[in-house]
Amino acid sequence: MKADRIFLALAGLLHDIGKFRQRARWGADRRPHEEQGAEWVAERLAPNLTFLPPEDRRRLIEAIREHHGTPYDRDAIAVILPDRLASGERVEREDEERGDPARDPMRSLLAALRLPDRPLPEPSAWAYAAVPLPGASPDSWKALFPQPVNSVRPDYRALWEAFEEGITGLAPEIWQDPEATLIALLALLRCFAWSIPAATYRDEPDVSLYDHLRVTAALAVCLGELLEDSEALRRFAEETRSERFPEEPVALLIGGDVSGIQRFLYAISSEGAAKSLRGRSAYLSLLTDGVVEFLLNELHLPPTQVLYRSGGHFYLLAPLSARERLPDLRDRLDETLIQAHGGDLAIAIEAVVLNGRDFHLKEGNLPERWAALSRQLGERKARRFHGVIARHYDRLIGPFGGGGERPRCEICHAEEERIGPIHRSVERREEETVSKCSLCRSFEELGSMLARRSVYQIRRRCPPEMRGTFTWRTVLRGMGLELQFYDEVELCNRFQPGDRVIRINAADLSPVGRIPVHDFQYLPTFTPLEPDGTIVDLNRMAETSRGIRAWACLRMDMDHLGRLFRFGLGERYSLSRVSTLSHLIALFFEGYLRVLCEQVDPERRHLYLIYSGGDDLLLVGSWDRVLEAAFRIREDLRRFAAGNPSVTLSGGISLHPARFPLYQAAAEAHAHLEEAKAFRHPDGHLKDAFGFFGVPLSWEDAAWMRQWAEELFRLIRPPDPQGPRVARNFLHRLMEIASFQQKEGHLSRAARLQLDEMIQLVGFHRARWRLVYTLARQPSAAQPILRRFQEELLAEGGKRLRLLGPLARWVEWMTRGG
Ligand SMILES: [Zn+2]
């Protein structure tokens, strides 16, 4: 990596560190943040940065001190420009912050998003508690949920002390390597500054200092190429100072997208699908990591350039010169993937040029640039491998499999083959019932490794080369990356100097013995384990469910995510805000989901989180727990967005007997999710619904059913033997009434009679009559509860009568057996 890029990344990352310190020392030290930042870097950080010559350390300190001062110093300008672009806001110097920096908490950006057709959210009255990102304790995840602003008392002093301890506690060898230093600084800022407002004097303190610093650093590295042209630099500084952002190219926004995910995950046979699916989905995200590392390495970019990576997508900011190199890098990645996976998996990479002007809040075009990039990625996915198709005709188009009988994998259906120096072997081991290829076998190994040993991840650079037995490691090696998952003992035995160590699921960089920890990562892993450590299979999860022996498959994703990003921020669309937003959403799906599963299934026997990332998830397990999890996820996402009606999610759940194939279940749950996405509410808004075993419902109706499912269950299986009790066949009566009511509805629709409403009304009255009759015949001790049930069912013209069928079925499943 070029020395000046390291310098620029550091300057960007540290330029506003004084704001953090200033908040902590408010009252005792009223000096401006740039002076406090420069002083702290000079005293505490610079002595560690021994990879910088003393002259550069001095320059770094001065750039931080001067980043609001004379814009004629080259180093200061190198920070001032990206700072202005990152926030996209008015650039007039304000003397000091207008709010109260010592007390103002960071407001919730999710609470402030607004889609044009949704009601206004509550005014920005929600804020974060200003604590570090969660560690190992599940309780620490409360920090993710905003609180009413008046109840939040941020303790910036304690937070700053913890940050300083984090710096002091880093393993000494981290400071010897510029890249390791940047990775660790990014991680510490993420941990301690994720919920500190970047500024309190602008309109809304809803951008985190962490996101502002990393985006400024990324832009500083991009603008570094401008520094060579001192004329352009001066012009740029002048214009941005007078609030004009020049129409000049400044950076490249690179986007990447893995394609073929659905097929890759689900086009496998049911044998061992549950065992290998977690490994397969983990592989897709490791592949994304591998591509990001490959691009950073090849383009000589520091780790600050990664804006986002999650769920098979990533975004990087690169200097303009990277553009010439992209076609070649794309070709090399295509080659690697084709050789290994044929046409099954591909990675689309595209880039758009960002102009200075684009960053301007009012006149800018950032949302349009982002949309253009998505469009290009879509087109690239549609004609994947375009560049290399001629060279790999046979591998992509066939003929496949020709010549003789070769053993075939009974999981992914691939034949044994030799692809250049890679060998995909297929074998059936003694204790196994099916033949498996080396790749499928390695996915099983990866899945159980994640379940049992995911305490540390090691990343090691290696010469890019693919050879030997085909496993999940092969393609990553082809990209120059060696990955391992270790527990503490293995880490101590296997660590080699130069390895990057990532702690999984706890924001903590303290070394393990003498081994440095560079970074931390949340891994969405929740795997049910037998006492002997093997993964619980689906049949077992079906057997141990409540009532009916069945398992369920749940898929969920956020509604209108693209629109939410593009329009939800309105006139406040800045790169720092977009980064804050995507960081928060990724925290929920990559981090919090695992904790939620643990609360629903503390024994770790019933739930299996196969995939969660980006903004979607796939969860399987005992049907009652999966259903419980669906409700919890929806409630918690609502809390996470402070009840904002523009931020919603939909889900689809399907029910299956023990031996049902998982890929078919995933398709069925997906169909139910699609039905939920097509659901229209009485007020006209779409989605925000639950595909409840084939019946699309609003979440409010689903919650009503959930409450009554428990009440009716208690009537049929009273916890207190003396309590009121009704016979189970009562449920069959309810189902009859429901189907009768439904038939009437169908009849009137089919006949398209003018008397539609009349007939429905008659149907409703008949159903009501039967309902009243059925309920009245139940034991008198149950009558108070049943009367309430009847009233709620028939209220508002009987609109809940359509829920009677699914509700009765639900309780019937709960009470089956035992
Ligand atoms: Zn296979």
C-alpha cells in the first residue's frame, strides 16, 4: 500500500477524534475539538505509529489541528475536502457546537426515515444510550434499541476512558504494521463511537462519529490523487468553501454482488441438506469477504475503503485510477469462479464515478448514482461471464459429464471430476448412506466448525493458486486468502505472525495471551447441537416440537429497502448517513438475530438459523419455536426502528412433516413471503405482513391470533385441573364454521352477483348464529372467556371471522398428541 494512502486514511479517521474527547472532558476543557484531537494524537497515538517517519507524524498532528483553519496547507486541505463531501452539509465554520456536546445523545436515524406514502413517524424523540457495541453478554444487545430521548443520559467520559483502554490494550505488534493499525483503529471506533453523534450543531445529530470518520477517511484516500494537481486542489478548496461542490470526478463507487445464491443454496437433495446448508450459506459470505480482500489488495487500498459488506453484497470507495484496473480484476475473478464452480456462482462488479457535486445535500445526485450502480449490477448479472465465455465455452455450456460412468454426489449431483489442478472427488464412507463430493463434505465441516469453534477467525494472505481437493477453501485460496475458524486453544497453537485475528461475536480487541486481536465480527450463527456435538437434524426438531410433530421454515426480509435508502432520507442524503443506516441494519441481522434465537431457544435444540445477513433471513426448526421467533423478530425490528411506520418487514412461514425436503420447504416459505409482500392493508399500504402458513395477514391480526391461540390452548389443556375446560373437538366445530363462512364468500364472488354484499351478509349472519350456538354449548366455567372471544371475533362487522380457520388450525396443532 502506498505510504500517502496510509497517511490520508489515518488523517481522515482521526480528524474529528477530538469531538469524542471534547464530549468526555466538557466543563474541564473548553478548547475546540481540533486542538483536543491534535493534542491527543500527539500524546497518545503518534508515539505508536512508528511506521510513519517522524516528519509524517508531525504532519498528521498538524492536519488534525488545522482542519478547520487556513485552507492553504496541503495536508489540512486533504482532510477538509473529504470532511465537507462526507457530510454534504453547509461548510461554514461554526464557532462551537450549538447543542450540548456533553449531554446530547445520538438520535435514531431509523426512527426518522420516511417513505412518501406512509404516515409521519414520531418527531425525532429517540436516541441511543452511548455505550460500546455488544460484547459476549446477551444483555449488552439492549444498546441497539433506541430509547426516548429524555431518558437517555450518555456518559461520554466513561465511554472515552473505555476507548483509551482499548487503544492501550492493543497487542504491541499491531502498531508495527500500517494496515493492521488501520484495521484495529476502525474496529475500536466502530465499537466505541457507533452511537456518538458526529455533530450536534447541525440539523440532526443522527450520524455516528464512527461513520463520519470512516467515510471521511475513504474519501481522503480517493481525493489523494487530486493532491498531485495543486491547481485543481486550490480550486476545489475555494469552491467547496463557498458551498459549491464542483462538477469534477472525485471517486469511484464500486459495487459487488454474488449471483446464483438461490440455486446454489437450494438446488441440493434433502439428504444432508440441513447439515450442509449452513456451511453453504456461510461460504457465500466468506466468498464476499474474499472478493473484498482481493480487490483491496490488488488496488492497493487501505481497509477504510469498505463502505459496506453483508449478505453477498459490498460497496467500496476507490480513487478514480482504479477504474482502468477493474476489467482485468473482474476477468480474474470470473476465471477463478468458472474454474471452480462452472457457471453456478458468479460475482458481478461494477463502478460509477462520483462527482464532487454529487455529495451536495440539496443539489447532489448521490441517490441516483447509487441507483445507477444497482442497475448496472443487475445488467452485469444478466450476462454473467460475458468477458470470458469464449475461453471457457466447454466449462460453461457443456457437454457435461460425457464419457463413462463416474461417481456422482448425491447432494449436489455433481460428478467426480478433475478441473485442471483441482480434483472434485466423490466417495461414500462406511457409516454414510449417500455418496458426497469433497465440496459438499467440506460445507458440512464448515457448518459444524462454525457451530463449535467460531470464537476466532484467522485471515492469512497466500499466493493466489487453486489446486488439490476441491473444498470451500479452494476459491478463497484462488483469491489469495487463507481462512480458518479456531477456538482459543487452536488459535494459540496455530497462529503465525502476519495473521489477522478476528474475534467473533464480541466487540473486544484485547489480545489472547500474546496473540494480537485485530478486529471483531458478528456472525449470525445459531445451530442446534446434540449432547455429542453433532447438529440436530430436522426430523429431531420436528419430533421435539409442541403438539403436532412438524418443523417450520421461515423467511423474512425488510420491505422497500431500496426505496427506504433512496427516498427515506429525503434531503439529508449524505454518504455518512447512508453508512450509518446500513451499519445499523447489518447489526440487527448479522448480530442481534443470533441473540434473539438464543432467547427463544435457550436449550439450543429447536432453532437453526441457516442464513441472516443484509436485510433477510432463513430460519428452520420446531414449528412452535420458529413461529415464536417470527413474532419476536417483527416486534424487535419495530422497537429497533422506534415504531417508525416506514420501516417494516414481511415474513412467510410453512409447515412440514419430518422427512420433507428442505429446498422445497424454502421454496414454499418463499411463496408465502411473496403473498405477504402482495398484501394490501385497509389503509392502502402494501407488504408489512405475515404469510401465515398460506394465509397472508397483517401483523396486528397475527398478534390477535397469537394471543387467542394461547387462551384457547389453556381452555383445552388447562394448566390448573380445576380450571375451565372445553373438549378438543370444539376446534373442529370452529373450523367447520370457518369453512362455511369462507364458502359463502367464494360463492358470492364466483357468481359475480349484484347481491354480493347481501349474500355475504347472510353468510356472516349464519356463521355468527352457528358461532354463538357452538360457544354457548361449552361448559359454563369457560363462558366468560368465550364471550370475550365471540365479541372480538364479531366486532367491526365480523372482520376477524376470516381468522377463525387459521386460528382453530393453529390451536389444533398445539394440542395434537400428548
Ligand atoms: Zn456435492
